[in-house]
Amino acid sequence: MEWRVLVVDDKAASDVAEFIEGNKAVSLPDSISCVLCEKFSEAIERLKRERFDLVILDLKDDDAPEEETLAGQKVFEEIKQYRFVPIIFHTGFAYKVSDLNSPYVKVVTRSEWQDLRSKIKEILDTKLPKLIRHIEEEQRRFMWESAEKIWADDLDKGNPADLVYLLARRLANSLSGDVVRSFFGSDGTAGTPRSEMVHAVELYIFPPIEQHYLFGDIFLKKTADKSEYFVSLTPSCDHAQKKADFLLFSRCSELRDSDEWKKINVCFKENTVPSNTSVKELKELMKDKNPGSRLQDRYKYLPGTSFLPDLLVDLQDSLTLDREKVISGEAGLERIASLDSPFAEYLQAKMIRYFGRVGTPTLDTDLTFERFKSHAINT
């Protein structure tokens, strides 16, 4: 892949290009081609007209009036208004923008040329530039292929707004599923799930995007000595319509505190191989497949991610809290993620089954079988 890099520097743009072009900062088969921009005022116009995978941005404009010398920072703020593109500040005044460091904004002191190459590699290794390209291409293909077909075959031409709503929803669904899988692949390598399976992150919306709370929202309560996690069990409509004065939550325990994990962990600590039965019990718990066991419908496993530990929702450990205290923060709960569809609905179905159980005495099937057998033989 050829990465397009915009170099914005009033004095050393060509020096930067000479140092990173080709395979000097990336490995084959990738390469870098640079577009030079020696005037800060032209950088935004270039970004409006063309797409770039990365911008290398000087901070100081030596030709500008003294009060406008940090032209690069102004360009950076303008870039954020028009498009997302990773940035590397390459400047002799690195300390002035060091607070901007993030996975997609890096700061390199001008004299540290090798560091520039390593930061380029660091940004490309996040796969963010590749993902941006991939989404843009999928969006282009989707709109040309799907919009025309739906408009031609399926929609009432008197209601063009239907096309907009339908395409927006289909595109959103596509980007949340198939597009991501085609980007990463689905062979179970490099941390990706096997075909027809999902990655743990796909269960969650992080951070939450809805203004009002939802069924399946995950909350964190931090105290001086521990962190506790809770899942909202109040229906989403009651949240949206403010019908519930008290909100229902289920407390979560950490998977590492479960009996199933402790059995295996003992083996790991003793450097021995856990039994197949122990491993199976833990995996069944993770899969929510435990028919007939003490765990049936009581627990829901929430896989760990970079923002969440491995958790077990315990429907038996529920509590209610005053709605106003939760919203105001007085209850000490911070909403950190939401269960995405259909995982929130699955938890809701599990909850309905668990709380809707009706206990009945066990039928003596041995007796009924003998009775049935005797009638069958005699007829």
C-alpha cells in the first residue's frame, strides 16, 4: 500500500520528504509518497480537495508575525473541523504541544529524525489510516451498488426520504459487522475471531452514545479500596420516558472470583495442566451454555476488553437505586459502556426466564412410564 503523507513545513518540507519517502519509514510492500506544502495557509485547502493518510506538521511559521508564529497549532485545530487524519508535529518547539500526544497525534523534536520514522510506523501500526481507507471504500461501493438498486426496485418514488433513512440504517449495520470483519479477516489469527463468531468488543458500545440510560448499560462504582460493576435492568423505555422512580441493577462479579476459574488457576500456579472437565466448565460458563446446572439463566458472562474486566452478571444479586441519585452522581455510579444489540436483548430474555420461573413438583416419570407401558401392552 502506498501511504500519502502531507508535509506542512515552511523551511524543511523537502528534507522531511527525502528522509521518509519510499521504504525509509515503512517496510515493503508498503511505501510512502509525500506531497509538500510550504505555506501553512494552503494546508487546509489541500486537505479539503485531497485525501491523505498522515500529516506531518511543523509548528512554527518563521515568516508569520510574532503573534501568529504557532501556525501549525492553528492548522491542527482547523484540520479537526474538516476530517480525521493522524498528525505528527515535527518541530523544534515540541514542549509547546506535548500535551496533544495520543494514539493518532504524535510530537517529534525536529533534530530527532529517527524518532520521526518510528512515530510514523507507530501510527500506521494502529491500523487507523488503513481502517479509514477501508471504510471510505466500503461506503463508496455501498452507496453506488445499494442506493440505485433500492431506489429502482423497492421504494415509493413519492417518498425520497425513505431512501435516506433506509440507506443510513443499512450502512450503519454494515459498518458495525461485515465491514469490520472484512478489514481484520476472520481466520482466528492476530486477535481476530473465527468466521461466524464475534470479537469481545462487538458486544459493547464504548463509550455510550445515547443520552438517556438503556437496559444493558454497564456502570462502574469506584471506592477507595475496590471497583464494582453493575448492569442496568430497567427497560429502556422507562429510562427514556422517566417512568421509573427507582432503577433496577444487577451486580457483577469478576470471572476470576468464580469457582470455575479458581480450579484452573490453581493448575496454572502449580505449572500443571488443568483437566478437560475444568476447562470445559469455564468455557461453558463463558458461552452461557450450562443447561441443568446451578448457573442456568442466573449468570450472564461479559467478556473482558481493554476497558472492562471479565464479568459475570448475577441476576440473583440485584438492587434498586433512586433514579435522581443515579443521574446526579450522588449514587457514585459512572456509565462506562452499553451492551449492543442483540446482546442486550439476550440478557433481557435471560432475565425474563430467570425471574419468570414457576416451581412445580417433579413428576414421577418411572411410575407414569410403567402405567403407560401396561396400557399399551393391553390394547
